[in-house]
Amino acid sequence: PPAAPPPPGPPARGSLSLHRAYLRSPLGLLRLGQLALGAAFWVTVAAHKYEGAAHFALFAAVLVWLLTLALFGLSLLGRWALVPWLGSRWLLTNLVHDLALGVGLYAAATGIMGYKAGRKSYCNLPGYSQHCLYSAYLSASVCGGIAACLYLLSGLYCLSRRCRDQPDIV
């Protein structure tokens, strides 16, 4: 007798592909800038000796950077629907992330690093022979300030889409 056909397998999932429209959108481009400047911020701080409030600045930068990386990855792959409860509110999720976490924490981290740079400005004098953290703190402060501005822009972009009753990020 002929062999019975094999039982049907599990339903195939959709193929994993890049959401190119997101990558070319203003939000996608802003996310790339946020990731680059955020990485520059925390790598600059982590590569040098830091103490005191710089621990919080480093924590804030890494936390926001990791969350931004997750949002960017899910948006780029078009898989935000896989995130329970937040996936159906993806535009609102991006809006809250950008304005509350991105702007808030990067503004605080920028203020901390700017204050620390100001406290070390004496070692920027010619002839000062000791190791100086002024340029590292100042670089981190500039990167953090620009990153906070990028988060503000992306938050305003998401807010404008929400006000125009557009439910998607692109």
C-alpha cells in the first residue's frame, strides 16, 4: 500500500525582511543618529576614569541607548506587533520613549557631564602635566546635548503624526 502523506507542519511565519520605508523615514534616520551619538557618549565616559554623578550619566546613556536599539530593531524588521500591549500602540510607545526617556535622561546626563567638565576646566591650561578629563567630559556633554536634541525632534515627529491621526510610525 502507498505510504500516508506526512502530517502538515506548523504554519510558516512571514519572512524576515527589512522595512525599508522606515529606514528612509525621518524617524529611522533620527534613530540612526541617536544610536551613533548615544554610543559616542557612553563609550567616551566609559573609556575614561569617572566618579560620582558620572555613574548615573553612564547608566542613563546606556539604558536609553539599549531601548533605542530595541525600538530601532523592531521597527526596522516590522515586528513591533510581537511586543505585548505596546505593539498595538507603537507610535505612542516611540513618543513616550523619545520625550520622557530620551530627552529627560540625556538632558540630565548632559548637565552632569557639562558640570564635571566645568569643574575640570583648570587642567586645560598649557603646561598642566597631570592627566586631564576635561576633553572627555566636554566631548560626552556635546554628544549628549546633540542626542537630546535628536530625541526631541523624533518625539515631535511622532507627536505630529499622532495629532494628524496617523497610527503608524511611517
